[in-house]
Amino acid sequence: MRKTLAIVAAALLVTSCGTRTVKKLDVYPTPQCVEFSGEYIEMPAEGYRAECTSDIDADALEILSKTLKINENAATSIKIEAIDTVAKLQQSGAYTIAISTEGISIGAYDDRSMFYAAQTLKQLACEGTRLPVCNIVDYPDVAFRGVVEGFYGNPWTFENRVSQLRMYGRMKMNTYIFGPKDDPYHRALWREPYPDDEARNIQALVTEAKKNKVDFVWAIHPGMDIKWNETDRQAAVNKLMRMYDLGVRGFAVFFDDITGEGTDAHKQAAFMNYLKQEVVDAKDDIQQLILCPTEYNREWANSDYLDILGEELDPFVRVMWTGDKVVCDITNNGISWVNNRIKRNCYIWWNFPVNDYSLAYLPMGPVYGLDKEISDKVVAFVSNPMEYAEASKVAIWSVAEFVWNAKEYDSTASWERACKALVPEAPEAFRLFCEHNASIGPNTWLYEREESFNSREMINQFTKSITEGAYNSKEANDIATLMEQIQKAPAEIRSKATNKELLSEIEPWLAQTENLGKAGMATMEMLAIAKDGDAEGCRTAYAKVKEAIEAMHALNRKYRKGEQDGVRSGSQVLMPFIEAMLRHVENTLLPEQKPAELPTIIAGSAYADELSCFVDDDVVGIVPHFALLKLAPGDFVGFKIESHKQPTAIVYDLRSSKASQRSLEWSADGNSWEAFAKSGADRLDTIPADDSAMRYVRLVNSSNDTIAIRLGRFAALTK
């Protein structure tokens, strides 16, 4: 709606909300200020008569009409007026609502405010017949709030994006940035226009975004091959103008994850200023122009790059920032540090729940690690999600709550609400599934999310009892019940959930969670028999545990491709517990089941004590170690493979290293070494292992200088 001179009693509402009430209204994101009497009134059967001095936003009116029944002849009114007082309410999205027996009053700053007020009223309407007697004063903590589709992997589909945009409208998020790394017209073919069918899809998405009061921001990623000449400057202007013709009114330029000529800060600033002049200044309705810099986190900011941007970049241009690392918590101190460098409030790009660096894991747990004191230091906060659009909504829901009203944000409560809202047909089963699929797994940035948090203490206490020779029946029964619930949850989710796209996305993890529950149930059965010293019965139960674990291995093999190392569920607490209980039974009752041989670390360096081996079905290698290993010339790290296994290939992810500085070697006896026939790529590769005599594998610093390596992966595939 257009602003008018009419004034709602906003000051009165703010004053009345000075003392928060204990009673709570079921509205999310949580409003900034609520006064609720505890009483409800019946909606008049004939509906409400709308009184306003300007046109009501059509999308808001549609929601109101479905919620309240708008009738021009009704006796009770809903008054809609503009907010002209109170500083906090002088921003897009701010609104007030007063509900009483006299009727409803809405104060709105702009169309977005009216839309958000309608969304809140929709939530307040109890069973479509009652409304709470209340006053609400509401506004966002952060100006721009939303999602950046900026991950590596399969871009979202058109349908995924429509579903996302509708969620943003519901949760009062106002920004969607289109920048999937594997969209060719975003990155590799950034100079080229979209084909007609894809252009029509973008046009339709822009329309859907407007309907949900979301800024559709289209991002271009020219840094890999930009020439910094007039031809490329004009190519960028032409591309943005084509997107403008499709309805886009916000733009971003990504210079992340590049090397070479495109990383020059002076040239990036000049390029952005040129786009500001030629595109933004040529129009009067472009809301956002955003730069994702090359040094987009503190760990990588080791030059004057950010200072150059701060000095030379037009103040209109927003600068994105991921925090102290690529993937990390967002801290007040870190935000202040970068703001001083770039001379403006930063635009947070938070890399969660994105999992393109840990594809075997599905981060479905609570959203935390966000400082509640940053809202006045950031201009925007967008979450980078997974390629699984529906599964990402668990985290996006909580991000929406945080950026709207940080002081009232509770990560656990928000997560539980998200689980209930996204799978209302089976909320408890879905919550249980999410809790045990929350870990990110080993990663370069040593970032982790807590998993199995409601059962960790119980598992640890029972494990302690077992290792001390005691068996606590109550603890055992509680854990057995938990394992049964975990085993049954996937079937309940599949049979009841109506979101078929979500089911399709999470099916591999549903199957693995089911296997996890079966393995856990068999483990508890084994321990119950073992406590009585029944070796024969325990041997049978032990076999059932191994059979269940083999089912998990089989699923891992199915999804072990490229950088995805299978499908992991319960990896942080439950699987280590199951494996520990197997070792306990082997050591105390079934010594013949102990592995005859285990893989071992070999190291001609100072790091032997820091590294350890793992065995997982058809894989053996070094546990990922992302701390820097500094190897002097001739130093090496490696592992010995069990004699009963035949290696078929060596797989590695050796970050921070160069193939020219190191060699990969194998040996039959650990004394005589041969280089692999294929030297391998710099970072990530698979090398065939053809010799049946191979038992040892190592990485050697073959250069004349000390080198630094992060072991993202260093293992042998076996048969």
C-alpha cells in the first residue's frame, strides 16, 4: 500500500508492549513486542469491513480474505493505516496489529509490511473462528534476510525455487540470491544470454518472488576468465540488462573461489562502480548490488585486499562475508573486524546448512553459533543451503527466526517448530530422524554440529558402566527403546509425510537411519545376553549386529561416488557406541571374533602420534586430518593395509599440496618402494592399484622444501 497521512496509534502500542506478558501467541518468526490478554474473541460470521485510505496490496488482501472474510457490508471493521511515527517502525516490513472486540487495526509502513501483517493474522486465527485479544508491534532486526543458492552441485529445480519463495513469504524473509555454481549462465557462460525456456522460468520466478515480497537477486560469476577490458564490462552490463528485462531488480557479482587475474581488488572495485553507474543509476528501482569478494573470510584475508575495497567501492555496493572461516560460527568480534576493513556493514553469507564439502552427511540439526548482538552490524544475512531444497528448510526456518528477532531466538525450540511445521503428519519421527542426522562429519574447517544431543549423556553413562564391568538394566532398556524408535521412524515418515520431494531427497538417509536402528537393537540384544556369560548365545547375537552393519556398508557402497563417501547416519554418537560394544564383547567373551590384523599408521615424520587409521567395509586409510602437516624433504605419512584385503584403488583429497612436490608410493614389505604409475592430480584424484602384492601406501615429500598438506582423504579402496 502507499503511505498516507493517516496515523495508527503506534506509540501507544509500543508503550503497552513495554512489559512482556507470560502468555504466548503461536506466531513465527516471534514478533518483537506482544501484549496478549489471554482472551479470545469470535470472528463475526459476516466478516470484516476493510477501511483504508489507499489500495491494499493485492497479495496481502488475498491472505486477509481467506483468513478473515472481507465483506464491505460487515459491521465490524479492519482498519488499515500507514505508520508515520516511532523510529523502529520506519523500515520496510514493519507493522502493528491491534485486535479487540471493537475490531482490528493494522499499521503498515509499505506493501511488504501489509503482507507480513496478513501472514501474522493468518497464524493468529485459531481454527478460522477465533482471534486473540492482543497488540503486536513488529519489525525485522536485519534489513535483508534470506537465502543464497550458491552451492556446488545440482542446482535447484524451478519447482524447488517456487516452494522456497513461498516459504520465505510465510517466514518474512525478503531476499533470494540466484547463484548456483553449476548453472552455466551464472559462471562458465556468464556473457551469454539464457535460452528462451530458461529465461521464461526466471521471469516466472521473479513474478513468484514479487508475490511473496522477496527481492529476486541474480548473481553473475565472471572472475574465472574476466579480461577487465571494455568488451567484458559491456558484456556484463548487457547480461544484467537482459536480466532486468526479465523483471530482476537486484544483482550480485561473485568473485569467490577464483585465482589469477580476476582477484585484483582495484579492478573488482572499478568493475562494481561501473555496474553501479551503468545499471543501477540508469534505473530507479534496483534494490541491491552485492559483491562477493575473493577474500571472503578472515582466514584468507592476508593482504590489503579488503582495505582497497573499503576505500574504492561505491557505498551503495554491499560486501558479502562468511565469517572467520569459509564455514564457521558468526561472531560479533569477527563482524566488527571486517566492517572496519570494508567501511560498511557486511552482508553475511552463512555457509550452513550447505553440505557440498561433506556430501555423506545431512545437517538436519538445530541452528546455533550465531551471535545475537550482530543485528546492528550487518546489512543482510543469507543462508547457503544444500542442493536438497526441501531438507534445507529445517535450517532455513530457524535462520528466518534468528534474523527477524535475535533476542527471542531459541535454537532448540526453533528447530522443534521447524520439524513440526515441515512434517506435521509425523513430527516426532521426523525430529528423531533429524537429531541423529545432524553431524557435518570431518571437514577442512573443523566445523561440527552436535548430533544425538538428547541421548549422548545416556549413551556415555551406559558405556562407562559397561567398561567398568557393570550392566545397568534401566539404562539398557532406555537405549534399546531409543534404538527401536530410530528403526521405526523412517517407515513412519515415509508412510505419513505428504511432502514427496522431501521424501525423495532424504531417502538414502532414511534407509541408513533404519539400518542404524536395527544395528542398535541387535547391539542391545547382544549385551543383554553377554552380561550372563552365554558365549554361544552372544555369538549368534554378535552375528546379527555384524549383519546389520553390513547392510549399512552396502548402502555406503551404493552412494560412494566422486566426493561423496557413502551415506552417514548417527556417526557422532550411535555408531561409535555400537562399534565400541562390539570391541567390548570381542575382548571379554568372544576373543575369536577379534580381527586378526588391523591397519596401522606408518610415518617418517613428527606426525605419527597425531594420525590414526580407520576401516570401513571396503575402505581403509587415514582418518581425515585437516590440521596442516608440515613435511620436511623426504618425510612421509601412510598406512599398512590388512593382509586379507586386496586394494583396487587409492583415493585422496590432499589439500594445500601440489603434485609436483610429492609422490605417492606403494610397497609389498614396507622396505622397497615403488611410485604409482599415475602421479595423480594436485588435490583430488583416484589412482588404480593393480599389484596384488601391495600392502603399504605412503605420501612422500619429494621436493627440496618443506611442504604443508591437509589430509581430507587418503585411503585405499579394497575388495
